[in-house]
Amino acid sequence: MYVYVQSESNLWSVGHYTPGGRWLLESEHDTAEMAARRVAWLNGSGSAPPPDHLEAHLLLLDEAEPPPPNRIY
């Protein structure tokens, strides 16, 4: 299941945790609304992908620190 977290004051990261607890980043967004729309689409909402999908940076950061678990939305 994909989730989004506020990774910086004006940045929301979309990704998921592996069964082993490793955070895998899928994309980053300027607003919580756009991150939420991306998460809904990735989790199978059936609606069209958010407009900023083409601008999203698809990243896989092996060394990235996972975001704090209490900031998952």
C-alpha cells in the first residue's frame, strides 16, 4: 500500500514500505493534495493519474532514511 508523508516543510513524499520496513520513494509533490491524489491512484482508485504525474520525479533511494512513522497520512 502506498502512503504519503510530509518529508520537508513544503514537500510530500509518496512511497511504500517493504515487508522488511525499508522505505521506497515513488515520487515527491509540492502539496499534500497532489500527494494524496497520487497515492489514491497508485492504490487503485480507478481515476486518472494526477496532472503532476508527468512532473513527478521517480526515485529509488537505497540510502534514504525512512520518514518518521508518526507522519504518515
